[in-house]
Amino acid sequence: MKAATYTAQFGTSSSEFYTVALKWPAPHGPMLPADWWRILRANPDVDPALRIAAEKQPTVLLLLTAERKETLQALVTDHLTAGTISELQQPHSSKAFDAMTDLAMLGEHLRTHHEGYHRDGQPLACDFRLYSVWVGQGLADGVGYQISLKAHPTGPEQKRRVLKYIAWLDLEQPFTEAVRELQQILCRRLLEPAWLADEYLLFSNEEQREAWQERILIHFSETTGRIGFPGAPFEAGDFSDWLTTGCHTLRDCEIEYSLPAEAAYAFSEDEIVWLARQNLVASTTGVPDSQPNIFISYASADFARADATRQYLENKGWRCWIAPRDIDTGGLPYTEAIPQAIQQVSAVVVLLSPSANLSVHIPRELDLALERKLPVVLLRLFDILPAGQLEYLLRTCQWLDVFKQGHDQAMSELDGRLRSLGV
């Protein structure tokens, strides 16, 4: 009879919890099968953590954490070992668990740290995602990524907190207009069920970590940093205890987040589903050295939607240019890479959202595109109108309402429109 999957026991100053580890070779497809995600989504008492690493052989490690051992045993026995993943590894002893979760080769870490921003004594936060620096490119050898998730359902008390904070922002106006509007955008995420996400990047040496930090800081300074944030909210250190147990910092540190920081950690269900579908090995579809057809312009907060658009178009044969992927591969600074790309493409696709209306770089990109008389297609992600500079710049372009049709139908129509334009 096959031995039961080993369940590791851990403790904090105030509680104990249990962790199960499952590991498999990285598939050429989704990092996590859709049926697995549906099962995990239906079990809010279990906190999943997903680690992908390109060290030696690309692998995926799934850590499942709960306060009751029986919760994990039932989940693994009844569902997750049903054979949907080939070559699945399950530790059957404490020694095997330690070996599977070991971080010896990935000892340099970065993590998101949204609690650090304050302005005149008041906490605030900004949009920031670590995944955007590797999705679309794959992970280099000796680099890993881990995301730890905790279900964060909404409710009457949560809604009251959010609406009270938004009303305070309107009444007191403690920040600049752009920063204040960003706090409102962030906090409205908490009006819908979400996942609090801890993101980490893992590296095999210090030089590698420092190089990636520099990439992240440059990207941040050219996007969210332009509306008044001094630096990207991450920190370097050794976070092995959290990483190897899959423990979410909300449980381990018992942190009481400010509302803006809590909102900055919040990932929507759609965003997590999109991330779980990503491939560890970068696709080469549409990415060779051929000249790009389409420039994708978006706010950094909408990266998941922008990259989903990029993936769809490249699967249809278009060659897209999107930051930060094509900035990193081209080796040019933003100030040179973006004008050069707009000189090469035949059309621009713009994603409109509340964050896009605050963007400082989308208007600059559109200025360059309109100067070249390029066709522009606007994807409205939400039922809002262009505001600020975008109201003027987008007044004559074609609009396509994603929020009405859904992603797949909107992408099909986008593909048709680009072809009809003779791009």
C-alpha cells in the first residue's frame, strides 16, 4: 500500500499550522491545471503557494497550508492526486519534505513589501507586481518565483472600511490628485472577493539578485514612480521560513495591514487564474527578431490583461511589442526603446482602465503614435471614458468594449479590426 503524503507541522508564537508539498516537472502549458485551481478555490481554509524555478530542471512546487491536518489530507487524497499531472512527486517523510522544499541553490530573495509607504504620517500604497518582470520571457537558470495566496472574501464590514476610507480621501485630500485617485482605485479592489498575495523572486547568487533589482527599479521609475512614489515596494533578505513552509505573512507575522497596503496585496480571481496558466518556459511564438506589428500601451496595474492580449495576438500570428519584455530583450533604456518601437509598428492597442487614466506614459506613447498617423484601437476594460490627456488623444480612435463582451470575444474582434486596417 502506498504511503500517505507527509504532512509537516509548524508553529508561530500564537498558533500552529500544517503543510503538504507536491512537485512536478514544469509543463509546456499551464503551471497549474484548471481543475486543480477550481478545487483550491473551493477550499478557502487552505492557503496555496506556487513556486516555479529554472534551476537545473524547470519545476513547479505546490505548497498547501492549513490550520488542520485533516483538511490537507482530505484535499490531497480526494482530489489533487487524481492523476491530472504526470510525474507528480509527493514526500512521504520529513526528510523527503525538507529535500523537496529546500532553497539551498536559491538563497537570495526579494519580496513585495507594501507596508512601507507613508506621506505626512498617513499610509498609502501603489500598484506593484513582481511577476511582470518574468512573464512572457520565462525564468533564467538559477531564478525562481513564488507566490503565496490567502483567500480574502468581502463582506459588510470590509465594504464599510473601504467606503469610509474613500470618503476620507475625498474629504481630507491628503495626497496629490494622482496619488489620491490611485488609493481609491486600489481600495475598490477590496469590494470584491480577492486573494492576498505574497510575491517573491529567488536567485542563486547576489549578483543575479542585484541585476534584477536594477531592472525592477528602472521599470518602476518609468511607470508608477512617475506619479510620486520614491521606489518600488520590495525588500531583499532571507525569507526561507515563509518560502519553505508556504506560510503567508498574514498568518506568520500577524501583520495588521493598513487598508491601502492590504489593497495593494490583493489579486483578483481573474489575475490569479491568468498567472496559474502561464508557462515557465518562454514561448517563442511571435518573438523572433522580426519587426513588431502591434505596440501594446497599458498602465502597469493592467499588466495581466495586457499580457493576455499580447498572448492572444501572437498566437494569431501578430508580432507584438510590450514592456517590460521587449525592453529587457532589446537592452535599451525606456526613453530609447519606446520611441524606437513606435517607429517600427503599424498599429497601437491601448488598454483603458482607471489606472490608465492616471498614467503618465500612455499619453506620451500616443503622442508618438499619432504623430506617425498610426491607427489606434482602444480596449475599454471598464465602463469608463478616457480622462485627462487621454480624453483628447483618444477622441477619434476605434473603441472596443471588453467589459461587455468578455475577453475571448473581444480579442477575436480586435484581431478582425487589425486585419481590416491592413496592419
